Amino acid sequence: MTTAGITASNAAPDARAEALLASFARAGYAPVAPAILQPAEPFLDLSGEDIRKRMYLTTDPRGRELCLRPDLTIPVSCDYLASPAAGTPQGFCYLGPVFRYRDEGPSEFLQAGIESFGRADTAAADAEMLALGLDATAQYGLATPDIRMGDVALFSALIAALDLAPAWKRRLIKDFNHKSSLAHDLERLSISASHARPEYQGVLAALAGSDPMAAHALVTDLISIAGITAVGGRSVGEIADRFLEQAALGAQTTLPRETRALIEKFLAIGGEPDEAAAELRAFARNAGIKLDAALDLFESRTGFLAARGIEVSRIRFSTAFGRGLDYYTGVVFEMHDQAARNNGPLVAGGRYDGLLTRLGSAAAIPAVGFAVWIERLAALRGAP
């Protein structure tokens, strides 16, 4: 295991961090402490390329790939699913070290946070997470952080309404949190295949439209014959899935200019939440696209935020705002110090209703939460 850059300097909670955890417990969230050493597969599969390249990995004598936990959302989720309470409304809080390579600063640092599972009152739960995140910054003397908010569900509803191949819809939604990838895919869809033919296009074209199970078996056999067992944490089956997705993407190689313009117009909408909601309803009406359910939830969430005494006009909402993790499905948010905008978020989180199913739950379980960067809060002006 590579350990360069890992230090314990930020791994010991101070009194203020312990007080923050206690405040979360008083709010009804049970303190938990997942194991530091975790199976690597869930992180590699679910957290996106950004975490993949920053993880600290090792292999046990049985060949199982393990890692130092790079965040706490997935470990808390896995422990919840393994408990007798799985499927019931439960809330947990935590405070402990996580391990991710960083260009600057130690790779071991403290995170606190909350994960809430199983609540059916989606808008109210979303608002509670943001309110508790604000309580965390206030605990460290920052009462009015910059609040940035987005909503993956709005983008997903837009893409679902468009006339695109299913594989392209999945790809665009997956890329939403990775702006360079999203821009690339929009460009790729907008040009002719003759100008951008991917490698192995002939093989992909031959596989396109074939029986999915037979095609998957063929590609898996070819990869195995070539002696490939895993690449970058992906199994042979996952490599085959990726290859076949490229075949499906190749089935639709052009995007009408007006469709691309519509997506880009949507991604330009922003402002304070009430104004953005009005603009989004006008956009949907003019484009003939049904976004009613996602917008109703958006407006209900805003109402719950106001009911909690949060000054909604302070929130900077953008339809293009994402968080760089593949598993978010709804609201996403970050809180920043105005005086240190380039130092990363102080608090960040959102809704991830699809994560627990991907971790093995037989039924969908609503989930929302956030993480708190203790070291950044402790570095605020005036923090002891």
C-alpha cells in the first residue's frame, strides 16, 4: 500500500468537533464508527473516477482488494444495509478520519457528517440536511456561508423527456457531475460519425443491436482469452459492459442542433430558488417538456427551507451544479467561506436514492446526507 503523504496531524478530533457530533446526536442521529479498512469495490464502482485515482488500495492474501475508506457515506450505508434496521427510517452521524490523496495537505483528514435513510418526506429531509449543515458552519463561527445548490433530478427529468437512445440518456446523466465529460458528450453527439469514429468501430457496429446476453458472453470470452483479468479495479464483466455500452452509443451519433441548444439553455438557468423555479416552469412550458414532478419537489423543498428560518434568497441555485460523485440523484449542495472560495467546500452533500440498491438492497431506499470538512472549518478566521 502506498502511504506517502498520509499523516495523523488532522486525525484527532478537537473539542469543537466533538461538540458538533454531540449536536448531531441531539438532533436524533445515532453516532456510528464504520471500519477504516473497507472493501474497495463499492468505491471503485460508485464514487466516480475522481475518487478512484485518489484511493489508497491494498490486497489481502485471498486477493480481495481493500482500501482505506476515502469517505464515510458508503461505509455507513453498507453497515445500515447489514443491520436488522435496514429498510426502516434511520439516521446516523459520524466523526472520524478518511483517506484520500490530495495535491495539497495531508491525505488523512477528519470528516463529520450525517446520513439519513428511509424517510419518505423527501423535501423535508432535504431541507433538514441543509439546515444541519448550516448549524455545522455556525458551530465554527461562520453564520452565513455561501450556499450553492443544484438538483440532479431536474437534469435527469429533462434528459428522460428527450428523443435520445437509452444508452446516451444514461451516459449524459452519469456525466452530469463531470462537466468536461458532459461537454465532450454533447459535442460527440452533435457531430457526424464520419468525423469521430471510435476505435474498434467495426466490432462495435457488428455488436450493436445483437442479443444483449449473447453479446456480453462473446465480449467476456474475448477479453478472457486475451488474458485480461482486471483493469483499474474493473472486472472482466464490467469491462465487457463498458465495451457494449460503446456499441449502443454508436447507434446514435448525431444530436439535432435544437436538442443540444435546449440542453444548454436548461444548464444556463440559475439564481435564487424561487426565481429559478419560475424560469424553469417557463422553460418547460415553452419546450413542451414535462418537469412538473421534479419542479414540485424543488418548490416544496424551498418551502421547508424557509419554514426552518433559512434565508432562501441567499442560496445560489444552478441547474448545471453537480458534485463529482456518480451516485447523487436529487438535491446537491455545498457551503463555502466567502473569504476562502478556492479552499473547497466546508459542508457538502445531497440526495442519493439509488445508492443502496446499487449496494445490494432488494428495494429502493431513500437516502440523503452530507459531510463536514473539520480541518477547513477549524482554519476559519476566529476559530480556536
